[in-house]
Amino acid sequence: MRAGRPRSGLKTPSLRAVLEWVLLVSVLGTTLVPLVVTEPLVFPFMSGKGHLLRLLVALAVACWAVLAIDRPELRPRSSPILLALATFVVVLGLADVVGVWPARSLLGNLERMEGWQTHLHLLGLFLVLPAALTSERLWRRYFQTSLGVSVVVTAVAFAQLGGLVVLHGEHGRIDGTLGNPSFLAAYLAFHIWLAALLATDVSTAIHLRRVYWVVATIEAAALFFTATRSAILGVVAGATVTAVLVLVVVRGRAPVRRLAAMVVAAVVLAGVGLVVFRDTEVVTSSPVLSRFAAISPSELTSQARLLAWRMALEGAAERPWLGWGQECTSIVYARYYDPRLYTQDPFFDRIHNVFLQWLLAAGVPGLLVFGGVLAAFMVAVWRGWTFDPLERCLLTGLAAGYAVHASFLFDTVTSFVLGVAMLAWVHWRITTGRSGPDTGADPHRRRWQVLAVAMVVVAASSAVLSWRAVAAELALRAAVQSDARGAEGSLEAFRRALRHRTPATWKARERILTTAVAMARSSPEASPAVAELAELGWREMDRQIRECPLDVRSRVTLASTLWRFSAFDEAESLLAQAHALAPHMQHVLFELGTLRLERGRMEEALAAFRAAYELEPSWDEARRRYAAAAVAAGRRDLADELLAPEGGLDGASNEWLIAALRATGDRDALVGALERRIAVVEAEGDDPTPLVHELDRLRRVLDEEADGQDQRAVNGGGRSAAPARGAMDQKHEAETHEPGP
């Protein structure tokens, strides 16, 4: 056998060039992911980004695997970062397989587009970046492209501030093309650091350095208008760490040291100023500064985070070794629910702390390995002479800023891509100086050929799965918007959405049920298609409950639908199971109490509302619902006592009381409650027209009945249980929205 370089597996140089071009374009394409907003999809700001990332990475991995057959220098080189990241993905996959909901943990869902599938793609992205970007020039182009995309995102955000583009964030907070102010803030914070890295590179032309500083300044201003405290604190903390390190380790470069000193002074002055002037009009009138001034353990957002962290620790203590699996936070949230969290979504899907999130998802090993990734990054930055002192300071500040931000929020697809890119760059820098492989015979060629075939198969399978997910999401969007086509159109679209198991499966199952209820309510005579739609939803949600017996949300969603179709026994059984799984969640007790009102079991209903109220007596809504149930049960003395803070039955005007008075037929009391409610609504600046019309109709009815008739009893004593509950249930349905993803 002849010695020398093996014969190329690629038939022509042009094919190799095409693969190299596709590889580079795919890698550069990942920087465009933040721009993607896909209106035809159910979650236009998130799912489209995830689908595109998976497809681009699958394509890049396939090209890289084939190219590396004949080019050993493109194959991965070992480093602590690669070892830590690969170990993390393996541990995460194992945790998902043995978790409480493997299918969901592996595939992820539409709203977050994570799951193990995405993390496997992120590992693939880490591997292909050094293969595609083989020089400092190419890495600089990659980062410049990412920075250019961030400028476009920032321009969209400022256009929102000027009213030129629709604003999706609450309280005037900008969100750009990411759909959430917090997600935009994390994205901007990274690019501020990236701009600083590029601007301090001595090999960069002076005019470009000025451009980078301008970009950093503009994006810092945009970051301020996101009003995201975690990201802003992260940037401040990172800047402080960087400045202190510069003063300690950087020699020469006097302008940089002066800038570092000014940063430290500015941070100290800003902190002192915020404390001293926190109660002044300058601070309280600012939507951003007031959020910082309000930070305290008693603030609602801070209190909710602290309670959620405690619940996460309790959940981690139950399953410490490999956790619960990804996308199972809502299960733990319900299991260890604290009644004081009544102001929050009852089915939170994130802990708002990256470290606790990984502890919960993958147990202690997952948290340790994730920490190992960060530690490997820092060791790579500080070991040897690969990075100059200023780069070390900036990268350490970036890591410190991320740690602060990650302690109060969670990562998303866009932040994952940015983090992996930075890890890959550092990995490339510490491995690129090693001597390349021997130009003679390649002893690992055959082994790599086998790996290449496997990777191409996996990449192709991933592309198929991604396309199926896109098709399922499009079908789901069509199903919930097919009013013109009727129940038959929705039924067929839902069947297409559920044809394969995809990240859209879980949302499709929920939307079948809510769509069936909406159609049944809008049509006086339920069509066979609506009945078939409800039956399909029942089957699918029952399958989901069997897949994850610990899921409370699935039971509540299915029960809420079943009782609308008069399957009362099944609905009550599901709600009883949900209450057993989440004994401290008031929302489950509300559902259970309302169902028992429907069935005329007044004392049992009253007991459910009382239990919900006693879990957290300070919650006004729980007290009002309990009082309304007391009215429906004929316990007006109890209702009067509960409503004492609002003036009793003769002074209260909340919507739950009005619903109860409608149900019991107490028209005289209802007139007074409506009059008081109209006054409250007008004082709040809202439109009272519907209430005014109802009051006018009620007065006309009372006037007509008064003519020639004796005054009739209106306390509801002779009314049947079902009518007495009807208006209460209508109010419940109006207030009960579809659970969050």
C-alpha cells in the first residue's frame, strides 16, 4: 500500500468548494436568527428562531462531517471547554431520558424551543464554528456580522420607542425582534461586550474602533430602555470587574486605565445616587430608575423570585441526582406551590435563575458540569499567553456579568447561540496553535468515515424533525384560525398538527380542547364535528396525562373542558387528582368549587372556596370568590362577614358578587351592586356601558313585574341548583384564560 496522503473522498475540488461555502454560509446564518419573526407560526418571536437554528446547524454539521474526511485539521481538537460542554450535553440527555416527562424534555416546546434536541444542536454549532472560521479574519467577520445584526435589532427597538413599530413589551419597555424586553436585554448586553472587545483590539483600524464604541453606546441606551434589571446589573457588574482587573493587571495603555478608573467612579456614584435620591421625583417618575429603586425582598417581583427559588430547591431535594428533566418546571412549581404566589402565573415554566434551572432539570451533576463549562472558559482565558491582559479582563467581566444576569433570569435560544459562539472562539484560540496532523497517512480516516456517515444521518434526521415541527405548527395555527371553515376544518388541521410527535404536540392538545369549548359555546346545536373535536382532545390529553402522571396542568385543562360537555364525574375526578398533586394551589380549588356549584353541591363547593381562601387570606380575589360562593349557597351572613372590608353585601361591588347575585336571582341586591360597580368603573376611567345596559334592562323588568303582582321572593331559595350556578360559571369562564405555555 502506497504511503502518502489518502485519495480524496470528494470527487472534484468544486464539490469541496461548494461544501465549504455552504458550511460558512450556514454558520454565518446563525447570526441572523435574532431577526427572524414568523407571523404565520403560533409563537412568531421564538419558534421560528428555533426552527431556523436547528436547520442551519444540521446543514453545517453534514457539510463539516464530509469535509473532515479528507481534511483532518477540521476535526475537533480536545480542550477543557469541549470536554465540559460535551459532558454537559450527555448528562442533560440522560437526565431527560430518566426524567418525569422524557418526550417533552427531549423535544422541547414551541414557546421556548429548547429541550435536549436544541442542546445537541448547540454542541454541533460549537464543533462546526472552528471548522468554518479557520482564521482570525473569519472570526472577526463572524463577530462583525453578529454586531451588525444587533444594530438592526436595536434600530427596530428604537423605532418601537418612537411609535413606528408595534411595541410588545409591557409598560413601554422595548423588545425589538425578540418579543420580550428581557430577551432583548440579554442580547444587547452581550453585544455591548463584543463591541468593546473589537474596539480594544490594537490591530483594528482607528476609525473602526470609534464605530464600535458608538455601537456600544447606542446599544447601552437601548438596554436602558428595556428596563431589565438583571441585564443592566449584569453589565454594571461586568464593567466593574473588568475595570478593577484592568487597574490591577494591565500595564502601559494609559487611556484604557483612565477609562477603567472612570468606570469604577461612575458605578460608585450611580449606586450612591440611586440610594440617596430613590424617593425623589427624578427617580420615581422614571420607568427604569423606579424599577431599580423598588428592589427589595418585599417587592412583588423579588418576592416571587425568592419563593420560586425556594420551590426549586425543594424540588431538587426530591430528585437530586438527575433532576426532573427539561421543561418540567411547571410540574415542580405546582407540586411545591406557595400560596403567596397568587399574583403570578400558576404554571410557571422557568425559575428565573439559570443555575437553579439546571439543578432542577439535571440534578447536582448537571449543575456541577454547567459550572465546569464556565470554569473551563475562565481557565482557558487565564492560562498561558493566548490572550493579552486586556482581553482577559474583558472576558472575565463578560463571565461575571453573565453570572449576575443568570442569577435572576434564564437563557433563550438567542443567548445560547451567543454563549456557544464565545466558547467556540476561546476553544479555537487555545487549540489553533497546536501542530496540525501529519500530512502522511491518516490513521483515523476510516473511523472518521463511520462517524461522518453517522453525523450526516443524524443531521438529515434532525432536518426532517425540524420540518415536521414547522408543518405541525402551521397546521396548529390554521386550526385555531379556521372559523370560516368551521369545526370540520379545525378538526382536519388539528389531526395534521398531531400526526407526528413534535414540539407543537403539547400546545396542539391544549388548543383542541379550548377550540372545542369555544365552538360549542358559539353554536346552540353542537355539530358532530364539534363532538368529534372534543373527543379527539379528550383522547390526546388523556394520553398526555398517562405520559406524565405528575402534570397538574393537563388535568385542570381537560377537566375544565369536560364539564362544559357535561362529563361532570370525569371532570371532578381529574380536579380531585390535581388537588392531590398540588394541594396548595388556589386555582385548582377554584375550579373544583365552581364545578361543585354546577352540580348543586353547595356545601362541598363552599368548602373548596374556603380552603382556597384560607391558604392565603390576604388575597382579595380568593375572599371575594368565597363570598360569592356563600351567596350562591344561601349563606348571606358569611358573605356579609367576608365582604366587610368592602362594606358588606350592601357596600361591595366586585364582579364575583354581581355574578352570584345574577345566579341567585336577587334582583334588588343586584341593582344596588350594579349601581356601585358602575361608579367604580367610571372612577377608574373604564367604559361602564355594558353594565349600564344591564342595569337598565333589570330596572325595566322590575317595573313590569311590580305592576299588578305581589312582591316576589328573590333570594333564590326555590331555584334549582344548576340555574343558581349558571351566572357564577359564566363569570368563572370569563376570568379563566387558557393556561400559559
